[in-house]
Amino acid sequence: MRRAPPFILLLLIPVAVLAGLVWLDSAFGFAGRGRDYVIRLDLPPPAGEVGLPPIEGPLDPSRPLVVIDAGHGGFDPGAGSERVREKDVTLALARALRDRLIEGGGVRVALTRGDDKFLVLEERAGIARRLKADLFISIHADAAPTDEASGGTVYVLSERGSNQTAALLAEKENRANVINGVQLSRQSGDVSSILVDLAQRETLAQSEDFAALILREGRGEMRFRESAIQSAAFIVLKSADLPSVLFEAGYITNPEDATWLKSGEGRDAFSKSVAQAIRVYFARHQPG
């Protein structure tokens, strides 16, 4: 009987050892006791738009729709600390405003987020546009290097911000095919830009009217740092045909403001004032 050549034995020995380790691991779990070899992660869909939230309130689709955006969320806590986080404050204020509007009837309401989740800025106004909202309000709480700053501030999109984004908005609206009922895809690039500019001007005027109503209805109910409407190029306000306002309800870095924002009294005053502003706005600007 011939003996196997030495080099074959050298090859068979590590194979036999590996096979033995595999058998031991499968039989007794020695090599991986207490450990998982596969880590499973739940990943978001590879593409597509964020899901739309439910619309609450009257079932009549002809009733005006306001979309309320609670700023920040998820892994983005916003300003503040573990004790008072902006994402928690804004969500509580958004829910309070929703409940107040539903209780009063006549207005449909949707929240961009109803829980602690993250949304990119473009998704927030995008949700409102996909829902064909008539009004959009984004709620935030400001922060400052010191605790001296206090009070709320109401913002609309600045003219500078509008001018800088006019061309991009025209291109975007061309892809969407329609703005204010006009088929942009049938128009030249120059005409599209003019239509977007006109839409922005009308939208800005309506946004300013809503912002002024918040200041008016909040007088005596809330403290305002600025008594006039402010403007800035916030991304969430850059919708060409959706009246939009960003409301910094107070300074979370100010102890008195932070306490008020977290309190039931603060939520009640906020929701009462802003809900009344919304109702007056819709009385002036009937949708459709």
C-alpha cells in the first residue's frame, strides 16, 4: 500500500482542523458563544419621498388645510439641553395648535411629524405642497449666546432669499409641470421665471399678512422680541405658491422663556393666539 506523499498530508491537516472547528462551533457554539455573526440593520427605502401624514379635522376636502411643522426631531435635538430640548418643545406646541384647530372645527390640519423623527428641511415644506396645503407654519425655539434674549419672532422669506432661488424654483416647477394652475412645461424658460416670480410675490404678500396676524393675535398673550415681521432665507419658507411662516416662539436659552414654552399655560397661549390668526387668515384668503 502506497503512502500519501508528505505534501498532501500538509494540505489535509489544516483542512481537517478547519472542519473540526466548524463542527464544534455548530454543535456547541464554542467559537461564537454569546455573539451574533450577522448584524441586521433596518435601512430606509433606497429612494422615494417621505410618507405623507394623516389629515385631521373635517372630512370635507374643500375646507382649508394648514400644515404645522415641528422643527428638528430625531437625532437633531435643536437648541437647548437634555432638560429642555427644542425638538420636544416644538412638537408639544405643534400638537397643542393642532388640537385647538380641530376643536374649533372648520380647518383641516396635518403635522409634518407627529413624533420624534428626523426630516430634512426640503421634506417639511414638500409635505405641505404634496398635501396641497393652503398655509404652512414651522415652529421653532430660538437660542442665544447669553440668557438675556427673550420673546418670540415671526419670519417670512426675505426678498434676497427669493431672488437667489427664483431660477432654481423655475427649474423645479418645470419638472413638477404646474404652479398655480399654469402648465410651466408649455412655457419658455423666461416665461417660467416670470410666473415663478409673480407667484412668489403673491405668496410673500399672503405670508406677511399671516405673520402680521400672529403678532396681532398674540399681543397680550405672548411676549415678542421683535414687534415687526422679520425676514430670512429659511429653506422651509422657499415655496413659490405656499404662504409660509417660521415662528421662533421664544428663546430656549432664556430660563423664563424655557419654563413658559414647556408649561401648559405657554402651550395654551401659543395655540390660542396662532389658531385665531389662522382662522382670520382663512377668512381673508378663501382657498380655491
